[in-house]
Amino acid sequence: MALLPPDLPGLTRKVVARYHGASKFSRHFVRGKMLTDPATPFVLQLAATSGGFGEVTDLGCGRGQIGMSLLTAGLATRVQGLDLDPGKITDAVRAAAGLPAGFGVADLCQAEVPAADTVVIFDVLLQLPVTAQRSLLGRIAAAARHRIVIRAFDPDCGWRSGVGVAMERLGCLLRRDGSSFQPLPLNDLARPLRMAGFAISVSPCWGWTPLPNVMLVAERAAP
């Protein structure tokens, strides 16, 4: 049964209010991601159209705003988030007080992926070595009961890919955190999911940005 997507400004106010104990930077970050990142309305619309995401695993969850948005909007029943950054996980844990949610620090190159109806992963795979990406995709396919939502970088998207590659490589140099930049072609991302029985669709999700970001949605047929 399809649901109505939430009013984004109203939902943003409710979610940001949960971060009252976080730093001013964190609160502004959460507000900005919800109001300006084109992935936010996409995932909320998809969840509403799908009748809700059920139990959600959010990999690379950061401060947890995607999971918090889904729970606050009534589009998820429970959220489990994993991220490598302890400070962001601390913000997420505080914000989730009283909600059916759990957040933990984990290295996605090795971590077990908690089983869920829907697994969400945004902007993470391209930062991992290729072998780690393939391993993680296999674990995601095994953990997701119904749906996988990946925000991916399309390396074959013309001028957008050229701009995105330059920006990502500059970011790696500035951060000096050891992160890599190795985006797999979309067919390589989709292949292990198809082999696991998922049907794949890909939609542009760059919004106002010059980046080649797309949403890859993998869904199992209803039994």
C-alpha cells in the first residue's frame, strides 16, 4: 500500500530538533543534508511508494539523519546504522533516544551487515578498495530481505563524471585520511545483486549538483 511522502520542511524541523545535544555544526549539517541533498526526497518518496521500508540497515549512516527521517515519518519500523566515525555515531545515538534505532561503530570492509527488510548505503562503496566493495555487495545481498538502495557514482556519465572525478580526487588529497576513490561501473555494482535475485533500476539523483550521482534500487519480487 502506497503512503504519502512527508512534508520535507516540516519533517526536517522535527528531525533537527532531535539533535539538540549535538554541536551547532552537526545540527546545520543534518538540516542541510535533509533540505538540499537530492537523495533525501528520493528515498522518502521511494519508501512512501513502497508502503514503508520496514526494518532498515543504514551502512555509512553518518549522523543517522536518513534513518531518523524514515522513523519520524513512519516509513520504517526500526533502523540499525553503522559508520566508521565514532563522533558521528555519538550524535546519532543521542538523537535516536526513545526511537527503535541502534547505531554502532564498524569498519564496513569487514563488518557483518545486519539483516533487514531494506539496506541503504550512500556514497560509501566508492571509498573502499575494489575487493572490499565486491565483498560488501555480497554481504548486502545476503542481508537484504526485500530491497537495497545505493547512492552510487556513475563513472560513465560524460562531463558529470569528469567533474566528479576531479572533485573526489581533490577531496582525497585534502582529507589525507587514507580514503580511496575507485567507483565501480554500475553494471559491476548491479551484477552480484542480480545474481542474488534482485531486479535493478537506476535513476539520476544529481539534482542541482554537477556530480554523476545515481540511485541504484534493487528489489526482490514479492513471494
